[in-house]
Amino acid sequence: MARGRAGKGRERGEGRRRGGREAVVEAVDGGTAELRPDPERAEGWSLLIDGAPQSHVDLADPSHLAFPYQRRLGHVIDLVAPAGQPLRVLHLGGGALTLARYVGVTRPRSTQQVVEKDAALVRLVRRVLPLDPQARVKVREGDARDGLGRVADGWADLVVADVFSGARTPAHLTSVEFLGEVRRVLAPGGWYAANLADGPPLAYLRGQVATAGAVFSELAVAADPVVWRGKRFGNAVLVAAGQPLPVGEFTRRVAGDSHPGRVEHGAGLRDFTGGAGAVSDAVAKASPAPPAGAFD
């Protein structure tokens, strides 16, 4: 999720008209959710929680990914297997189900599970932005790590983690033990991808790279150049696997986006960690809160 400054809450069900469509504003477990019509796309909607943009959905074109971090996760989905091949995907964190919709339209016949703790948000999204009835997506309400623990060994070709609570990734989703559970549910050749958020001095991101490196042999991280330089708080997409990743193609795609990013891997990524150690459950902390206006 892209997180930012909280906005003023509104009463449940209040609407605001944009481009001939009515915005939907309701209280959810995590705050005040707004589904805001996109004036540039006839069936486009943005999800905001407490005024902070979370995700974007185009019901007419679910392959459209508006946010840079979601496009980078889209590249991961495209590269994890040959084009069009169905996947088994576990999404930790649901939001507006943007990436589940993307998988459904780019890889028909895929089987997906989504674990989302905010039950009220799930109900809102499914009511206002319904999934394709043909999509094989099962949404489970509950804690991401608890849901992960219920998935069978070797089930997933891809696990995507995009979990934020109060603008921060919970501590129990940042540890070696958590990633050990991720590794357990991945099939041979499976990948893990996570949306991480950090700002200067990037201590949290360094620790998360070191933690992933303790569980997976191959890593790559994509982020905006200004984030890499420690100039701004922002999102970074971490990709991890037990076998070589197509880093060259991933790098090319990330660099070719409308908001170009940079990919680090190999020795450069190891140098980036600066000797940071892997994080265990005993010392894990939630990700840092973004500064006011970070995603404005």
C-alpha cells in the first residue's frame, strides 16, 4: 500500500460526486475508507484509508496498475512463470484486490487466496468493486501470519505481502520466522514479493533485506532512485527466491516504467545492507511510520 498523511474522517456511507459517479466513504476496521472515482477512467476507482492512497482499480481494465509499486509487483507476476500460465498465488493483505484482479486477467484459471484482516474493508470492496464471478479468488478474513499458517506446504507459486496497519507493517510480519513460513508454503521454484516502506536512513529496509537473505538465496529490490539515495520516504519492492531470478528483465521493466525505478541485487544489494542483521520475532519492530505528507 502507498501510505501518507491521514485525512479527516467522514460518517459511514457519505458520498461525494466526482465525474458523475458518487464516492463511497465508510468506517472500516482500520479507519475511514473512501472509494473515489477516477475522473480519467470511466470505471477507475482509488481506495484511500484516512485520506492516504492505498490502491487503484479499473474494473474495465484490471491489467492497469496505476501505482508505481503495484506496477513493480505486476512485473514480478509477469516474470514468475511463462506468460499466461496459471498460478497459485497467496496475497497477504487485500486492499482493493488490485493484484488479485491483475493475476486473474493476465493469467486466467489461476487459483488465488487473499488474507485481509480488515473485514469491513473486504465487505466494502466486494460490494462496490465486485470481483469477476469467474475469478478463482478466495478471500479469508484474518491476520496475515495466521492465514499463512493455514496454507499447505508447497502450495503457492507466488506469495505477495502488502500488509499495513496504521501506515506500518506489523512487527510479526518482518521476521525470519515469518519468512520461514513463507518459504514453507512456496512450491519449488516459487517466489516471494513484498511491498516495503521506509525513509532515511533506510535502516528498516536494510534489516528486511538481511532478513530475507537469511531465508532465500536470491534477492532483488526495486525502488525509486530518490528512495535509494535516502532522500525521501517511499515504497520498495523486495523479490526473493531459492533459485536465480531474471534480474536483467526485471531491471529493464522497472527502468522502463512511466516512473522509472532502480533495481539492486547481488553484491550491490549485499553492500547496501551495511552489515545489518536478520530480524527475529524476539526483536522485531513494525516498519517506521511515514512522515506527514510522504505520499501527497
